[in-house]
Amino acid sequence: MTIRKATLGGGCFWCLEAVFQSLAGVESVLSGYAGGSIANPTYQQICTGTTGHAEVVRIEFDDQVIDYETLLDVFFATHDPTTRDRQGADVGSQYRSVIFHHDDGQRAGAEAVIARLNGGRIWPAPIVTQIEPVPTFYPAEGYHQNYYRRYPTQGYCQAVIAPKLAKLRRSFRDLVADEERRSA
């Protein structure tokens, strides 16, 4: 087993966390903040949109089960990478689409996936996802962790996260962890 890390931002971290927790080969997902100008930001601070942080997830994955480019395919299929600083009703730089690469291989992989998707005209507009070296990652407060698993009937979870998980199960059924398949 070779555990690697990926750090991705694509809107609300609750959505990304639920999606990536559902995948076989993903060992852990931690919601947090990255890319800003202050140390140890709080949710209230990043919500102002003035700190420069994005809501992100740090994913630890077994690259012998799921590779980085496959994680990116799921990432791009489960958020809108063509809108700058916006995902649905969530607006602000904290909701930007961003890939924080951990090494040159991840940078090259991200560039290749974006080129492939743009070339295939998957989206009606070009992908605007930023690709940057991974900065310091700050874990989000405890009440943000495992949000969908703890509150699946909460309104936001039902309206926004549940449809993303349904799409994941339809589009990437072979990647979904066995326990997720049984509950689908």
C-alpha cells in the first residue's frame, strides 16, 4: 500500500468530503482551509472572503487502488470547474475550484486532465480551476468533519450533497467503495 495525499477545493468542503469518502482506495478525507494569508483561520474568517483561503479537502489515498488522475476525474465530474469563485449559491474566493499539487507529477497530471477535458468539450466553457503548489493546510473545526455522514437528512445535505452522491454512484459505480454500493 502506498498512501499519497491530494488537496482539492471545489466549493463547499462538505460536498467534496462526502464524494471522496465514498471511493474505494480513499483512506481518509479531512475538511480544511488552504491558500490564504493568515495562519490558523477560522470558518468565520474565511467566510468573509478576505483571507484568501479556499475550502478544501485533504485526501489520503492508496494509489495502488485509485490513482491521482482518477481522483481528478471524479473531482471535475462532481463540481463546476468553469465558474470562478462560485459553486451554485456559494459565491466567493473561498469556493474557488483549485488543485493544490503535492509534487511535479501531480501538477503535470492535473494539467493533463484539464487539457483532456477541455479538448473533449465536456463543459460548455473552459475550465478555470487553479493549479498551485500545496500551501499550509489548516484542518477545519470539528463540526465540519464528516458532515454528511453525521447529518444526511439536513436540508443542505439533501438538496446539494445527496444529488452529487447519486451522480457519483451512476457515473463512477466501479470506483465506489463496497459499503457505499450496498447502501445505494
